[in-house]
Amino acid sequence: MPRARATWLPLLSQISPQNTDKALAAGQRLRKWVSFEFVLALGIVLLATIVANTVPAKHAIIQNWPYTFRFSLAATWGEESVMLRAWAGIALLLLAGGALAYGRARHWDKKRRIGLPALAAVLALAVGLPPLAIDAYPETYRKTPVPFDTISIANGSTLFAENCVACHGLQGKGNGVLAKTFAKPPVDMLTEPHTAKHTAGDFFHWLTFGIPDTGMPVFADKLSEEERWDVVNFLHAMSRGYQARLMSPRVVPDQPQPSLGPPNFSYTAHDGSSGTLKDFRGQKNVLLVMFSWPASRERMEQLSALNAQLNTANTVLLAVPEDDPDSQEIAQMTAQVPFPVITQGAAEIVRSYTLFRRTLNKPDLLGEGSLPPHLEFLVDRFGYLRARWIPEADGPGWDNTGMLLQQLAQLNREKEILPPPGDHVH
Ligand code: HEC
């Protein structure tokens, strides 16, 4: 445009009887020139719109996705051939831009000036975009109506045990007894980041309609919609639980992880108190202690003595029995502790949070997995899972109360870093 302005605009302003012809011709040329640029710009905007519309944010709510594909860096990036083609596409796009500028500087005729860059741009898209595309379905961007909470996850876990383990294996690793009977065995949904690469809606689609020609059956007639979403929540919790293997008893300063939004839960405790995990958000850290009896006896005594200091450190302790909360031992013990011991909701919390039991040195991938007799989690006041102590796997940790209080001090120093974790999986 600068050139257009410098050459033709002064001419237009000089209209007088003597040079009207010249000015009119210049006006026509200007109009033509502007329309070329306009058409080109329009084309680019159009392409950008197409691409943008096929890459909605993962949390966008679209009831019926109209295309059979979508673009996803998360699901495709990392494979060498994909990256190579994408970079080649970007190089071609740069070349198109370069050709555009060069052609203008060199006063190429309009065919070349527009044609060459357009050709390079089309090539760029043809080379660069297809490898970034993956299958998509009408349900791909549908929002799950079922929140990510322990009731849904526990229910999903039961449904998974009843309907899926024969093929997918007890822990979703794709090693069920029937796995070898398929041309392509089921994927490893535990240690591979499938829930990060695909949307919740993708999972819902596969569960509803099956995957043709693979052995993955249709569940639309067997599981209600809500049950299918429960299974989706369970698969997410399982996958997040595997990500949690990197957690330790030490808070990593200023680094809440988006993938470590813990499942919400509702509870009623022995002292009559009740609420949800989310109620503490924006206010207090939560130390969630899952215990068994008598393995946790000593620790519960220690925590009883520490409770006042925890409260001072802006932290609420919620204890969750792994065993039947109505058993006599638990009832006796709860009468003596100064913090709430959850009775209603305990079983679902245990089933969901034990998915977060894996550690680097104890990944626990074999068979049906184990239930550590004692686990403690630290949820910061913004709703993120930040640290974990499993005596069986980590050895010494928060039994050193000074060390636990240090972690709380760190959390209390932090300001809000991420927006609160969502209530639903995406
Ligand atoms: C009869 C065996 C069988 C049963 C039962 C089964 N699946 Fe599958 N499933 C498969 C096979 C085989 C595949 C692999 C398809 C492929 O990707 O080629 C698969 C693929 C999947 C996928 C796609 C994973 C991905 O990221 O590509 C999901 C999700 C899934 N199954 C979930 C389930 C759930 C949940 C259940 C239980 C409600 C279940 N399946 C029951 C055999 C089964």
C-alpha cells in the first residue's frame, strides 16, 4: 500500500482540467491494484477462517461437529514425518510471503505477482495441513453433562471392570485376555496420553458407536448416556493418575499442573460436618488422608496432635477410611480425633484417589494394581493437586512434621497461578 499511496494519491489530488485524463487513468489503476490486494487478503482471511474453524479450543461446546476431521497439534505433533511436513508447509508459506514482497518490489506482472505466491500458499497448505488432521465426530466437541467427581469415576470404574477388562486389561493397558485375538490389540490407555490427545466427546463417540472393523464394540444399547460419560470420566482419572506418578512429598514451587485437577467429591463426616472438596477453593489447602487400620494408627495420632498447627497454616485435614467406616475400630478411632473423618462418600473417594497412587519407583502396572495402606494428598487453595506422600512408596516424608509445614508455607505464599481447574473433562 505505501507505494500505491505515494504514486497515485498525489495524482488524484491534482485533478485539474489539464491532467484529468492522467488522473482518471491513475484512479482506474489504483482501483484495480486495490482490488488485487483486496482479493488476496480476502483469500488469506478465508483460509485462516477455515483453519480456525476446524481447530476450536478444546473446551468449546459444539453440539454437532460438522466435519469428519479436525486439526490437532496435541494429537499429531511428535512424529517425525508429521513435523517434517508441517515445517515444510511453514517454509512454503514463508516462501509465498517472500514471493509476494519480491514480486511487488520487482513490478512483476499481475499474473506472476499474484499467481506465484498463491501457488506457494496452496502448496504450503496441501503439504502442511493434512498430517495435522485427525478423525473427528459429531460428538467431538460435545461437553460432558457429568462433572468430574468421585461418584462418577467410581461408577465408571465399576462399569469398566464389568464391560471392558476382557479386552482392555484390568488397568486399561490393552492387555486383557482377549487382546491378542484382534488384528490390532487395544491401545494402552493408561500410560499413553490418549485422554490428552482426544476429546471427551471422541471417547463418548467410540463408546456409543464402537470402532468399525477393530473389535471395539458398540455400547449404546448396553450403557446409558450418563454411564458412558462416567466411563469417560474414569478413563480421564486413570490417565491423570498415571501423570501423577511424577508427584512427590515436595511441592514444586509455583507449578500447579493443569492435568492435576483432582476429582471433586461430596462428603459427610462423623462429626456431622459435610460439604464438597470445592467448598475450600479460594480459602484453604486440604490435606486429604486416606488411612487403614491399624496400619495408620501411629500417623493418626501424630496428625491429631498436629491438627491445630495445620489449621493455623490455613489447612483443613479430611480423613478418609479405606475400610468400612462403620466398622467398630474406625468408629472407636474417629471418636478420638479432632478432624473430620469422612463416612458418606468415603468409598468413592478411595476408589478415585487410589488411581493417583502411582509413583516413579512404584508404577504399579501389573495385574489389578494395589491399594497402599496409607496415602496423603495436598490440594492447594486454588484447587490443584500439588504433593503426595505414600509412606509405602516414598519412605520418610510428612511424618517429619517440619517438612509438611514447609510445604504448606510454600502453598500459602503462592498467588493464583492458573485459573481454577474445570468441573468437567474436555
Ligand atoms: C471385545 C473387545 C473389546 C471390548 C469389550 C471393549 N473394547 Fe475398546 N477397543 C477394542 C479394540 C480392539 C480397540 C482398538 C481399536 C483401534 O484403535 O484399532 C478398542 C479401542 C478403544 C478405544 C479407543 C482408544 C484410542 O485412543 O484409540 C477406547 C476409548 C475404548 N476402546 C474404550 C473401551 C471401553 C471404555 C470399553 C468398555 C465399556 C471397551 N472399550 C470395551 C476392543 C474392546
